[in-house]
Amino acid sequence: MNRSKRANHFGTACEKRMAKKRRFGLERASWHDAKFQNGTPVEIKSTMLEHSDGQPGNFKVYREYHEKLRRADGWYCFVVYRPHGRSGCTIVKDKMCKASNLPLLRWHGGGNHRGTEQSKISINSIF
């Protein structure tokens, strides 16, 4: 199985590491992954530094969940990782950003996935 098909595995590993580092409480909800101790929601977004085809990674944000996170005055935790071996990964960099402070998002159809529009954000737009 190639790395892109293991993205969920790597994403989960990044969530656990960021929860420990940033002291989030992990929480499974459709529109956020964690909460600060004061209850503020946090969505953790991770991407590979570079895909196996040489293309840079990007963060995928879904409009419906993004708007819900903004209304809740929530945050994003962006994580860039480098996979190694079959299941390991190294976190290259991470950054917190208020949902209301993201760069301009260009929404496009997301097909049937999650029933909402989506936007891709380049690594360079965040870091």
C-alpha cells in the first residue's frame, strides 16, 4: 500500500502528537478533532511535505466545517510531516492559526465527498 493510501494513519499519528504537544483533548466530531482546555474547538490538518510523485503537499479544508469552526471562534493546527518506513513519520513543522485568519480560500466543488465545497491550501500559504 502506498503512502497516499496511508494518509489516515499518518494523520492520526500527527493528531496524537499535536494533542500531547499543544495540550489538546482529542475529540471526534465531524468538524473538529480536539478542544483546548477551555472548550475552544481545534481542527488538526496534516499533509506530507512532498508526495511520492514529487508534488508538494496541501491542506484540504471543507467549507461547511470551516464556517462552523469560524462561528465557534475555533483554531486550526497545521502539521507538515515526512513519512519514513511503513508507518513512521517525522513532524517537520506545525503552526496554530485562528480559523478566521486563514488566507483567502477559493472554494470549488467537492463532489459527493462530505457534501460540501472544499479548498486546498498550499504549505507555503501557511508557513
